[in-house]
Amino acid sequence: MDKFGKSQPVKRVEDTRFLTGQGRYIDDIAPEGSLRAFVFRSPVAHAQITTLDVEEARNADGVELVLTGQDLLDAGLNTGMYGALVKNRDGSDGAAPKRPLLAEGRVRYVGEAVALVVAETLEQARDAAELIEFDYEDLPVHLGLGAGGEAIHPEAPDNRAFDFGLGLEDETAAAFEAAARTVTLDIEDNRVIVNSMEPRGCYTEWDGERLHLAFSGQGVWGIIPQMVEALKLSEDKIRVTNPDVGGGFGMKGMPYPEYFVMSHAAMVLGRPVHWMSDRTEAMLSDHHGRDLVTKAQLAFDENNRITGYRAHTVCNLGAYNSQFGQPIQTNLFTRILTGVYDIPAAYYTCEGIYTNTTQVDAYRGAGRPEAIYVLERVMDRAARELGLDPWELRRINFIKPDQFPYKTIPGETYDVGDFDRVLDHVAQSADLTGYAARKSASEAQGKLRGQGLCYYIESILGQPHEDVKVEFTEDGGALIYVGTQSNGQGHETVFAQFLSDQTGIPADQISVVQGDSDRIRTGGGTGGSRSVTVQANVTLVAVADMIQGFSEFLAAEMGVSPDDVRFDDERFRAEGSNLTPTMLEAAKLARDAGREDLLSWAAQAKLPGRSFPNGAHVAEVEIDPETGSVVVDRYNVVDDFGNLINPMLAEGQVHGGIAQGIGQALTERVVHDEDGQLLTATFMDYAMPRADDVPMIGFETEVVPSTANPLGMKGCGEAGTVGALAAVSNAVQDALWDRGVRQVDMPFTPQRVWELLKDVAIAAE
């Protein structure tokens, strides 16, 4: 692997390490002799704590420390966690109740951390936790997606966290008043558990001077200001690292109480402390995703053009504000509120509700899958009620190429797009003309066949600026320090590939350094499909500085003016000189000349604007009406990701995203009983998608380069999930429509689908 070419589908270099068991995850690298921690969690959803006696546990064999919420308060810690807030419609802030690191007087969901037990072995810590005396008085449990019930927090009467609104309220109301036709659909977006392959975990070390927190996460810098506040340490006393991470999907992108409590434990004991969640513990305590219901309405004129769109969402926040919980279904949902359609008037409202359940936060797509799911479901319903082909209704309402740059009602500016071209491409890829024959063939076998279309758009999110450093090493290679964090996406490949492409340095002589706050000045971490776009953008700046700096140095060696030195992605050249060094050779010359200033290059850059990936997903399902079984039989997607650095990695991201979307659509659903107990807390009860649930996926691209960054790129990490939910759901609705089923909601389990068919059959008798 001497040199990558531009936009080449290069295999992932890190896969050799991962597939041969050489990955270095938290459990692999925890210091030898670390104490083991176990978290005692609430067994009930809502209660006043009357007794929390940990003395017997403290005296148990092997136990070094037991911490409670009161212990943390007595130690002078700032024990509150607070998430980002949104503005209410009246301009006030959303509710900001304290989320304690360990329960203080009350527990508010099953799985809330109550005490931390630290012992020589994990078995001893578990055994000691059994000795904790925990008594309580039950309080009413609020689970429903609606205001009311006993207040979980005094700061939120009726359990309403916020009442958000954005858009053109009066203009939208007028559009509905004047509409030729209106369409309304109620849409449920089911709660899911993220279930990353590697559960959350961390270890902490304190040497008397500095604290080191290593955790399985999506970036190391975001947690540091909160550690400073909680632990009363200065920033220079804290080091945070992420090793190899076995999946994040947004769930690992925010702080959790365990990281702060574990840090305090290490400081108290002066020994390394190691905690790793087991699977059921993760299902109880990792932030969940989705969980909202929406009433969506479209207004049309006599030419079937949309004149107004309004939607009202009620979303579940869980028991507390998590880091991004309030913005997910508000600020992030509205980034793409009107999708790819030229809608002159739109208004969106959202109520956030506290319930006695685990917190809800970012899950692959973070608000954008939810927004597109709502819009594309109601678009499909509109096509049926208007008597139009769903493909044609979309074409009528697309934003046209000559309308870009296009400013949306929420204030985003789409820079470019050619949605008709993408739709034409996917029609060919999905063999749209052959669908009627496939449907007839299914019917001949007693099966129902349906086709679903979703045209999505999303906005890359996260910090728009990023840092990079390129350092030339004595052994003749190079290091690139990045501010993002791989969770399995292939960053070690793509960042080395890009630097190789720009500098001619062989990729196997480039090492990627990530996830260490001591080695990298700052960074935005990974999330919101930002990583490659922002990191490549700043790498371009660093490379330009390197070329200029080496050109000035080499000019003297070549006997020419610095303006005469050129770099052609492989070598420096100047007319009249036979000296043509590569970038690595130039670095060696600089080292030999004592020019250490030329061996390390740091840069920071900010993206000029957001990019907006978009594309069309087409799913075909086949349903057995006798059993309700749903099979996704065909799946095709054409994406506009702009220019691609590594198409193979992009395709892998799309495949993974679609698999997660199919999982939510067909199998996954969080269920609580009336007391707030999680009934889906094991893989025996929570149905993750399996290989036979996901068909072979046809993936192609239609390139419309973005103008929002120098590379013309558009992020791809979450696009698969953004489009998959509505594509599969619309296909199921299509298959069931002729049988009289008018309302379908995920997940489409065999029992649910069978009951829908049975209910309409009974009603028809």
C-alpha cells in the first residue's frame, strides 16, 4: 500500500487488528491490579429513599470503598449533571432539574445509580452490593407520553420539560385555511436501545497530582469542563483518553455519572479503579433513542403542491435531561423540518415530557431520522389520499436545482441539490418498471408485496471547527493527530488515505493518533456525520502550510526562489534544479539541517458551512398474511454524498445505518410494565436484527459536490438510518393498504402485522 489514489475504495487497515483479536478496548488495557467497581442501581422506577445503609457492605471482604450520593456531597463535589436546554415558545428556558451523580433522596427510574462499590475483585464488589440495605416508599410512576401525573421534578409541573415552537405559525395556519386538500397522519417512533457491541466502561487513575480517565466514548474533550466543575480540579490536572471503541452511535457521545464517581473513587483510594457494564446493566442505564409521537399535517393547492406543513411532537426525555436530550426533537429535528420540498409555510411544535424511564438522547441521526420519518410517512399518505403516484408527488414538490442556495423556514441554507436526478437513478437501480411483475409473483404465492420510497436529506452536525497536527518522526514516517474519535468507522484508514493523497507520504508510513487530551490540543469528537468532512478540511490547511514551509526551505537547497518551487502531490520540483525530494525526504533534509520547526505542523480550521447529504431509499417487503411475517426482500439506495474520499467506507456506513433502521422497523422495541420495570432487558427479550432480516443492499451514488467545504464532501455516517425507517414503513403500509389497513407503526413484528390484518378482517364481517 504505497500510495492511495483519489476516491479509491481502499480496504480498512485497522481490520487486521480487529479481526485477529488485537484490538485494545477498555477491558484489554485497564491497569494490572486495578480495583473493580460495581454500581448498585435502583430496583424501582420512582420512590423516596427511606433507608440507604452501606455499613455492612463497607465491611465486606475485599471492599475498599463504598460511595453514596451523600458521600459525594460531604466530599464537596458538585454532584449535579445538567444537559443542554431549549427555549420555550414564550422565550423562557426549558426545565433544568438536577441529575445527581448518585441518587440523592429519591430514585426516578429503574437502573439509576444509587451507590458505587469498589473491591479487590468484581465478585467481591457484587457480593458486597447484596449487603446494602435499601428501603423506600413507592411514588406514582409516570410513563405515558403526555403531560400530567405526579411531578418527577418540582421544576417541571405536569412533567412538561419544555414547550418548543419554530416556524411561521400564522402563515401556516392561513395556508391550511386556504388549502384545496389537507392530509393528517399520527405517527409513532418507537423507543430503542442502542446496544453497541462493546458496552460502556472506564478506568480511572490518580497519581496524587493528575487524574486519568479512560472510557469507551466518542471524544475526550467534551467531558473535561464537566470534570473540572464536578471534581474541583483544574483542567491541567485532568487527562482523558479513548482507546479502541466498540461502537458508539451517539449513545457514547455524552458524559454519564459513572465516569465522575469512578474518578472520585480513584482519587480517594490512590489506586486504579475499573468498571465495565454488563449487557442488562447497559440496557437499563445507557441512554435510549427515539420515543416520540407526532401529528403531521400537509396542505395542498389544486395542483398538488404543498402550501403548508405543520407537525406537533410529544417526546420522551426519560427521568432527567441528558446531554442533548432536549435539543434532539427540537433544534436538531427542525434542521431538516421541510426535507427536500419547496414548502412556503411550516410550523413545528414539540413538548418534552419527563417519565420514570432511562434518559433518551442521541441515537444514529439524532433528530434527523425522526424528522424525515415523519415527513416521508405523511407524504406517502398524501399520495394515497390525493390519488397520485408517491414518486410523482415528490417530484412535483422537490426544490429545483435552480433554486439553490435554498434557505429553509428554520433558517438552514441548502447549498446544492439535484433531487430529480437522484430519484431517476434509484428508479433504475431498483428496477421500478419490474415491480408490477414482482408483486404479481408474490400474490401468486399468497404473499402481499409492498414498495416504499423515502427521499431524505440530513444536515451534518457538531462542532464546525477542528484541529490537526502532522509530525514527522525520526524513523522516517509521519503521525497525524486528529480531533475526532473512531468508533469503528475506519478513521485510521481514511485519515491516512487523505494525508497520503495530499502529500505523497506512503499510507503505511502514516499513523493516526486520536483520543488523548494530552497529545491533542482540542477536538470536537465524533458525531453528526462530521468526522471526515471537518478533519479533512483542516488537514488541507496543514498540508498547505507544510508545502509553503518546505518550499521556502528547499528553495535555498535548489538555488531558486521560493516562488519557483512546486509540489505535485508526490515531489517538490523547481525548473533548473535536479533536486526533487518527496515530502518525507524534505523532512529528513530539514532534520539534518537542524530545522526542527519544519517537523511539526498544527492547524485549526472551521467549515465555511454545513453540508446536506441526501438520497432516495427504495424498500420492497413481502408479507405472509397467515403469520404476519415481514421480509425485506429488496433494498436499493442512491445517495448524494458529494465527493467521496473512500467509497468503500461510505458504503459500509450506509449498510450499517440501513441495518439499524431495519432493526427499529421490524424487531426492536423497548417495553416497560406499568411499574416502570424494563421488560426488554436481555437479548432474549429485546430483538436485535439478525443477518437474515437484512437483504443484500444495492448502493450507488449520484455526485453533486457540496459548495460548503473545499472538498465538495457531504457526511455519510448516519444517512442509512435517516432514510431506512420511512422506506421500510412505507413499504409495509403499501403491502397492507389493499387489505384495508390504514395505520401502521413500527416495529412490524409478526404478531403486530397479523393482528392488524385480523382486526380489519373482523371489522369487514
